[in-house]
Amino acid sequence: EVQLVQSGAEVKKPGESLKISCKGSGYSFSAYWVGWVRQMPGKGLEWMGIIFPGDSDTTYSPSFQGQVTISADKSISTAYLQWNSLKASDTAMYYCARREVPGNYFDSWGQGTPVTVSS
Amino acid sequence: QSVLTQSPSVSAAPGQKVTISCSGSSSNIGNNYVSWYQQLPGTAPKLLIYGNDERPSGIPDRFSGSKSGTSATLGITGLQTGDEADYYCGTWDNSLSAGVFGGGTKLTVL
């Protein structure tokens, strides 16, 4: 069974750094793209970016380029989403998901990591 | 403002049929596959339709998808109260070189 298990809830202050994780199991982690999706409170889904753990090839949405860093460690089947300096507007639920190609769809999703940024 | 346009809400009675539309352009829906996701309250999204009209295993045939030109449609028949959720379309955008989602449609089963 394909599973993506995300790290737990985070509460941070503006300006702090953060790295959240997403561990895949039940499939060949290196062979599938993993994506990150943001959902701000009461809002819709936003496609942030994807990474291919096999070679760390990464694509960002223009809206998120330079704002976050997506990385992966294939040796432990884990993908990461990182911020260097959080803002209050980063408060959201963040989902990781496995991406299927062709078709560009997310077929399995993590449970979500809530991030709260508040002074 | 989302690249893909969905109506904010739709409602229908139990047992009835509803359609949810997703409008885009030639840079996204017009030249790429569309997928649909269901997000029940307080849960992660779940894949309902991929490849415009394919259902993953375990998704009942009450759910269907179609695409024509630069628009896509999700159909749900035999509505149940458990279908109350937010529904999102998604695809790739060649101009952005990134994936995109619609703004979501909230389905209410009256």
C-alpha cells in the first residue's frame, strides 16, 4: 500500500526557518515525482512544486520559486519542504503527494502538516 | 485568482445528478490531461478522476469525468450526503511549466 506520512504540526515565529518532511513507503520512492500543495485557511489548493527523488530534479510554480526549497533524500525515502525565513502568510496546511506521469496527477496524498506562523 | 475557473458552489438533492465545470485555456486544459480531487471536510484531497475520464480503483462509477476543448466536467450521479465536499480540478500549464488547480467547488447535498 502506497503511503505518504508527513511530519507533525509546527508553530513558528516570523523570520524563523522550518523544514517539514514527507516519508514515502509501499513503492519505489526514487521512481516517482513527489509534489507539495499549499492550502491556506479556508482557501483552495495551490500547486507549489515537485521533485524527482531519483535525481533531485525539481520544478517550482512561479508563485513559489524563491520562496521555498524542495529537496529529497532517496536513501530514506523522504521529501522535504523548507523555508529560510517564515512569514505570517505562510500559515497554511501543506500536503505532499505522489505524482503520476503521464497525466500529471497526484494519486496518493499525505495527511497534511499544519504550519502556523505567529508572533 | 486561479488559472482554472470553477463555480464556487453547487447544490442538489440526494439521489440527483450534478455537474461541476472547470474552464481553462489552450496552455492548460486544452493540451493536457485533467484530474479531479475530492476533499471531505478536515481531510486530505483524494484522487477521483485522472486522464480526463479514468477512475482509480475503488472510486464508484457514480463519478465520471469528461473534457472538451478547454473545459472539463466532473459528473456525480446518485448523490449521497457523504458526497458533500470540495471538488478541485487540476492539470499542467505549459506556459507556467507547472501544475495548476481550479479554485474549487463546494458541493452541498440538500
